[in-house]
Amino acid sequence: MEIIKSVEELQSVLSSHKKKKIGFVPTMGALHSGHIALVKKCIRENDISVCSIFVNPTQFNDKSDLKKYPRTLEHDASLLEEAKVDILFAPGVKDVYPKGQKKTVKVKLDGLDKKLEGAFRPGHFDGVVQVVHRLLDIVKPDKLYMGQKDFQQFTIIQKMIDNLKMKVDLVVCDIQRDYDGLALSSRNRRLTQSKRKWSNLIYMNLLRAKSLMKSESVDSVKKIALESLSLPPGFKPEYFSIIDGHTLEEVEDWKESNYLVALVAVWAGDVRLIDNMILKKVKSRSK
Ligand code: AMP
């Protein structure tokens, strides 16, 4: 595995692999098995695999969250080496955002960025779009790998790819979970023992939402989940929403959409956790 920090060096290495399929996994590090599942898929499906580690300051609306974000580059590098990734790209802020570079790419997101996470983390998706666009411009991969764990994020990135007619295929990978169902996240390591114990309630409520679809209304499923997620000490749900997976609009009835997703965000003490589950997805018949 090559560890590369500068844009110029990365581009010169990649240019020596012309005609080879490049797969790319962008991350913010503090890697866990969820990231590694993406990386392994990327290695399997491409000739050259690139994983980036960059804690992107522009997507943190809360500066203390940015400060507290775990940074474990040495350990991450050893996990990536073990997974047999070809290139670890670990740029600094000045490499990603050099002075004088036009900062923002304009993408019409039709309000996708203003709902759910966007409502609670203003500006977050501006930062995500900006950094993913910049990284794609640097790496120029054939395939981009992202996790379903960040449902709204991959939906917005797909919209950006479509709107800007970018030549990259987005591959979305399943959510990897811990032994009790808690979605793996770099933030989990900041949970206290008691908060960690109760955190499996998030997955339990997603499963329950799915099982209650036939017997309860959308409204009552949301109420049940919000009540349950408020019970453990220090837990505060921000939302438990049932949405159309294309538009991210809340639905009022199960029959309203063929692509239903439950999305949840909860504070467990000072750690904010998100998760989701696809409740229904009917493939549209193509001609
Ligand atoms: P992050 O480092 O949190 O920005 O995540 C980098 C990528 O890994 C994103 O595309 C995430 O959606 C994905 N990811 C994070 N957690 C998981 C998980 N538990 N399972 C699968 N993919 C994940």
C-alpha cells in the first residue's frame, strides 16, 4: 500500500495506471468494519483501489464535534494495509482546499439538503458536496463507494453526479452493524458504557417500525419510536422519520410511496447517532 499526502503525487501515480479501473472510498478515518466492508468491495470490483482519509472541516456545523472527531491515522493505515488497498490518500486541509481555488460547486439539490440531517446540521451537506466533488476531481475514479448508513448523504451525492453529469458510478453498500444491531460508526467509541448498552434501541425501533407497517399508522409508529428512544437516561431523539427514499419527503401513509425508508437521529449523551432502514423498495419495471 502506498501512503500519499499530496494531490500532485497521487495524480502522478494514478496517471501511470491509465486504462485501469479505479475505485474510490472517501472516509474521515477512525476506520471500523463498516468502512473496511466498503474498501473490500472496492478492491474486488476495481484494478486500483484508493481510500481517502480526510476529516473535512467544512461539513462540521458544530466546531466542538470537529475537535472531538477521533483521529487514528496509524491504526487506520494498518487496517487498510491488511485489507490490501492500493493507495491511502491522506491529504491535509491545504491540499484539499488550496488558496485561490474556487470554493463552492453549485448543485441544484431540490431541497434534499435542507431536510432531516440538513435541518439539524445547517450547512452540513454544502460541506459534503464540496469535499466529495473536490475528491472526485482529484482521484477521477470509475466507481465511488459509499454506505447506506448515511442515507441522505448518498442520495445527495447521486443527485450531484446526475446533475453535473459526472462520469462515475456510485455503489451503495449495506449498513454494517455491531453484535447487538448498533450501526458501526466512528462516533460509537465515544459512548459511555451505559449509553452504549442502550444504543441498540435504535436498531430495535427500526425493526419494530418495519414489523408494525401492516398494523399501525405511520404516525403511531413514529410516536412509539420517539417515546422509546427518549426513555434511557441521557437519550434525546431528534427525529424518527418515515420518508420517500427518492425525495426524502415525509409520508403520511404507507401506501404513499414504493420506496419507504425510516431514518433516525438520536443524542446518546453528547454523541449523536444516526441510522436507517429501508422498509419497502419496489423495483420499477424498466422497458
Ligand atoms: P465516514 O468516515 O463516517 O465519513 O464514512 C465513510 C463512508 O463509510 C461513508 O460512505 C459512510 O456511509 C460509510 N459507513 C460509515 N459507517 C458505515 C457502516 N456502519 N456500514 C457501512 N458503511 C458505513
